[in-house]
Amino acid sequence: MRLFRPSLPNDESCLLPVVKEKQDQASSLPVTKSVSLYNTHTGEFLRNCQFWQGDQLCPSSLAELNYFCRDHRTGDIHSIDPHLILLLHHILQALETNKLVHVVSGYRSAMTNKSLRQQSQGVARNSYHTKGQALDFYIEGHSLRSLHKAALSLKAGGVGGYNQFIHIDTGPVRRWGIAC
């Protein structure tokens, strides 16, 4: 594994591990990675967002992802950790699906997080959502248990199982929740 320093706007310190992908031997097409998302709060779709081309991130797609994953309560936009999108993509690969991912929560402003903490005990004070490093989601046609299992199989970041969604983040490896 080698480290690749992508040229990302406002995030010069981000190092991404680049995993060699198998390429079709018959063609020399570069590896592309994409996700299709639906925001359950705004009703917006981001279809076939190609965030990776060849061996690098696509900055324009990352900007689209930042906007898509914004705090829907305040409208605040924050950079989403590219590792998070790679993690989601690897979960989709593990499930052998390219189905639409229903995003329940992406970035959360500190104000939103504080408000949610006052309403629920399940919201962390220093949530990775406030750093653009967490995503809550589900995929229709896949049980929460299968999503949880696929996420855990990657042995990367935090994985939480809840009644209506799965949480993933790019923090330390840990697990919690109903599907454990």
C-alpha cells in the first residue's frame, strides 16, 4: 500500500491509502469509483457521482458530495472526509451492489449536534458528524444487519447499528448498537 496526497481544496493534510484495484486485462480503462445517493431530508439525489478516476480523487465530485451531505437544518457545508466515501464504496462492493444509498445524516454543525444531544442520549458530544467524518445510511433491499456486517468486515472506523440506519465514520475502529 502506498500513500497518495490528493490535491483537495482546503484539506492539504489528507493522506489517502490507495488500494490497487484489479483492472480489466482486455482493456486499459482506468479504475473509476462512484456512488449514488438520496438525501432523506432534502429529497435530493446525487446519481452516479464519480469521485475517483484512475488513481486520484475528483475534486469537483468531492465538492458535490460536500454540498449533498450538508447540515440540512442549517444549510452549513463542510468538507466530507474522502476516506468516508471510500469506506462507503467498499461497503457497496462487499455487498456487490450499486443500489441507491439513502443518507440520513452526513455533516452536522456544532449547533445542530448540540440541539440533537438535548433531544437524545444517542448523540455523541464530539460526534464525527461535526467533522465531516461520519455518515448514517441505509440501502433498500439490504437488511441493517447485512449492512452492519459488511461495514464491520472492513475493519475500518466506527460502525454503529441503529433501528433505522447504520452509522459509519473514519475515527478509530470500534463498534456498537443493535446489530452487533
